[in-house]
Amino acid sequence: MAYCQAMIIRVLSEPNKKSFWLAVCWTGLILFLSFKAPAGMPKVNILFLDKIVHFMFYFVFVFLWCRFLFFKQLTQKKYLIILFLISIALGICIELGQGYLTTTRQADFFDALANAAGSLFGVFLATSVLKQEKT
């Protein structure tokens, strides 16, 4: 079991030609789910589940885009900072879009905060994991 988990982590953290398309698909999934009407989604009563989901979406978003940057050998801090700022801007734009463009969703400051926290954690973890894989 541990071997299987290690292989999955290694495959996901290994920058390769699929890095771009994985990141693009994940970005599309975030956009789709952010504007999808929540009516068909099952209700689960777990404290802060919504914030955890936001955190994880943006953590994976940043991780996958970092993976692409490592594949393209664009690992300078400026690219990682730009990626972090783009992820924050995307999260804020989506929250504003939910508030102003939909009738089934609402903007939430704490969702944007969870997005930013996931993005920040994603940058730190991705750089440490990907640098370790590179050496």
C-alpha cells in the first residue's frame, strides 16, 4: 500500500510532457465546478468542508502549474510568485463572478482566503517536492 502511494506521488510530481494538459484540465475543472449550480451536489455535514475543498482545489492548481514550470525549467522565484499571484487573482475573480454573475452561488471572502492558503501551501510543497525529484 505504501509503495502504491509513493508511486502515485512520484508520478504526479514528476514534470513531463503531460504537465501542461493536467494543469489546464484542473483549471477547467475549477472553473466548471465554481459556476455549476449546487443543486445536484450531495449535502455533507462536515465542519469547514467547503473551505477544505477550496484549499485543496487551489493547492492542486498551483502544484500542477509548478510541475509545468519545472518541466519548462522556469524555476526562478519570479515565475513562482507570478503563479501565486495568478492563482489569487483567479480565486478572487471566481468569487466575484459567483456573486455578480450567478443566482445560485454567492461570493465568500473566506472562500477566497482558503484559495489563497491552498495556493501558498501548493507553492511551498511543490517547490520542495519537485526540487527533491530533480536532484
